[in-house]
Amino acid sequence: MEHKPNIYENKKDIVTIDGPSGSGKSTISRTVASRLNFTYLDTGAMYRAVGYKARQDGVDLEDGDALSCILDTLDLTLLPGNGDTRVLLGKNDISSAIRTAEMGLVASKVSAQPVVRRKLTEMQQKIGEQGKIVAEGRDTGTVVFPDARYKFYLDATPEERARRRSLQLLEKGEKADELDILAQIIKRDANDSSRAIAPLKAADDAVIIDSSNLTIDEVVCFILEKISASLANSSK
Ligand code: DC
């Protein structure tokens, strides 16, 4: 088979895509990673896995010491693929169990604990050492990879995010109450933006994209064009 040279080969590049829940980050990050032939790093899945384990062990979500013990022995494997990242806790596949609205709120709670942020940030930075990563989350451009070469912040109105989320659920044949979803989105945004450490916010040097009126493809193209343009400029 013909080998298509990849212009990004051999570069230790990191792309960060941050933003609130429902902004389209996951699909967009996964697609950008696949188009660049980079590894996709879903940092939210890591916070969800910690929340899941805490719930499983009956640990108080605000008990830093107990959460620290969980993190010390956390046997977490992330397997990025075509769809959502597969997440294993030991040998147990928890991919679907962590991707519920309830687990989103649990993850948001444990993510406010300094010990959780410190340890997961270290794990993420270790993964990033290999380069060629598209990392998505809330603080990947501000805290985890402040020196990332390409930073994006993806936003959309809460109403549009709730509309998208309820469509997704309906497509899966699940029940969706758009007003309930909107209330959850607003609650999670408030938790994530108001916490003392690594709150949800755009890095000063991030390109901000309001995706409210854009399709996934349009956002992906925009991001890839920005990366190409920046690459072209830096090689002049
Ligand atoms: O992206 P997500 O919905 O899977 O994230 C779940 C929660 O995890 C989110 O509400 C806040 C937290 N999180 C975080 O604090 N920092 C990150 N980099 C990613 C997620």
C-alpha cells in the first residue's frame, strides 16, 4: 500500500480542545486526532472513572484522603478507538457505565478535589510525553499542557448543547427531557467553572470557537486549517 507522508510526522505536537459539556468536544477531538494520526486523550473519561470507583467503593466524593487511596491503586486503561474511548478498570469494561448524566455530575464533584486533579494531571502529562496527542477536557490548555502548540476552546450556548444532547439520546432510543438536560448542563457548567483549582476556562492563547451554529464537520475543518496555517507560518 502507498505510504502517504504525514506532514505532522516526527513532531512532538500537542493539540488541546477544552470546553463545557455538550460543546461537541469529544466527536471533534476524536475526528481531529484521527485526521492528524494523533492519539486522542479523553481526560473527562479519567475523572469519570475516578468518580465511578469512588461510588463503587462507597467513598464520600469530597473526602480527599479516601480519593487519594483510590488514585494510588487505580488500575485504569484507556483504549482510544473509532468511537468513544474504551475505559477499563482492572479487567472491567466501564465505558458505558461512566457515560451517564449522573456519572457526569459525580465526575464533576471529584474533579474539584486537589488530590484528584494533581494525580490525574500527572498521568495526563505522562501520556503527553510521547507527543502527537489531541487532549480534550476542561483544563488541558491551561494546566495540563500549557505549552501545547495548538489550543482551542469550544463553546456553544447551554440551550444548543441541551438540544444536541437530547437529540443524541432520542437517536439512541432513550428518553430525553430537554429542560432537565438544560438544568444539568447549567449545574455542571457552574461546578466546573467556579472550582478553585483548574476551573473551566479558555487559555489566553486558545482559539475560541462558538459552535452554536456550526456543524461538527465545519468545526473540524476550521481546527485543521488553523493547525495547517500555524505550521506553514512556523516553517517560513
Ligand atoms: O468531558 P466530560 O463530560 O466527560 O467530563 C466529566 C467531568 O470531569 C466534568 O464535568 C469535569 C471533569 N473534568 C475536569 O474537571 N477536567 C478535565 N480536564 C476533564 C473533565
